[in-house]
Amino acid sequence: MRRRTTTPALVALCVAGAVLLPGHAAQAQSDPVGVWNVRSRDMTDRATGGVRVVLLRVQEVDGELAAEITSIRNDFTPVEEFRHERGTMRLVYGSYEYMLRVDGDVLTGTLVSPLGTQEVEGVRQSETLTYVGDEPNEFRTTRPGVLGHRTLLDPPQGESDPAGWVTSRIDSVGDLALIVGRRAKVAVSFTNAEEFADDLLRNAGRPVTVLGAWVGERLRIERIEPEAP
């Protein structure tokens, strides 16, 4: 019967591995690099509820970490402030401030905005995908705004007939758009406006919430819910 022997070199290698592996594992557990699918509760405080989803991309540029986040138009925009230390990320984008903790492929933390503080969570995904999965899934959203004109935006403050102001300026229902933002207003057009023509015209000039999916820089409407008077 042969007996297994342990050489001094093998013992040294095992001891070194026992010392190094936990450190490498900890570093991997806190690595922020990648594309993160970050979810938070929709903050419109409306009956629709829903989930707000943004993509956060962290990558190394010239030896330093940099972060980008998806904007209202579903494209990546650099954040204004970003810091990473020991698995914790802090980033500021407009009036939104995220504090995120990396644990492997999972994110947890908080989001502070003018509407308050809430918990967020996220998962790491492939950089080549819009969403998690082998094929890009739809980037669905619950988006509040005012139904206005795609180039003239929403009715001026104090307008006595907001609906008339909008409808008198459109040539077709395709000119209607969801106007989002308060200071820097952005018009989001629709891919299927004709399909929802009645709802769009009925709510022209009014605050609404549109539930739908991004198709490039436009929204495919699934439902339109007017804001309660």
C-alpha cells in the first residue's frame, strides 16, 4: 500500500493559497465594474405604482473608475459625481444621489431625490445587453409627464384651455408627445400613437402616466392613465 507524502513546497503553497484566496474573493465580491440593472419603486406617488429601472455602467478609463447611467432617452450619460471605496459606490446624477453596496453580482442601497429616500436593488448583467437574458428584452417604464406637442412642448403656465392649446397646434396624432422634466423639458414621442389616438386626444394638455416600453428614443404605449383631478 502506497502512502501519500506531503512535501515542504506543497505545504508552503497551500498556506499561501489559504492566505491569498480570501483576499481575492473579497476583491471580486466588491468589484463595481460592469453594467448594473438598478431598480427602485416608481416615485410618482400615483395609483399606477410600478418600478423605475435604470442601467448603471461602471468601467475603468485611463486607470480610474468612471460611471454612466441611462437617461430619460435610454442612452448612457456620464454621472456628475462618482466615488467607489471598499465596495461602496456613491454617485450623483442631477437631483438623484445613489449610495450602493456591491456584494458579488448584487447591489443594495438607497436613492435620495427631491421626492424622498427609498431603497434600491440591482444585479450585474452583460455589457452587451439592454436587459438581463440571452436576447435584449424590452426596457419597460412607468413614465409621468404632460401630453403636449413634440416640438412646442406643453401649454404655458396659466393657459385656460390646455387641451385646445395642444390640439390646435397638431397636424396629426403623431405630433403628440409626453413632455417630461420640470426645468429641462424633453419631448418623448410614441411609436403607436394612432393605436391610442382617442386616449391621447382626450388627455391632450393634461398630466398623465404612460406605461410602455422603450423602442429606441420613443415609447410604445401600453396604457395611458390620467392624473386624478
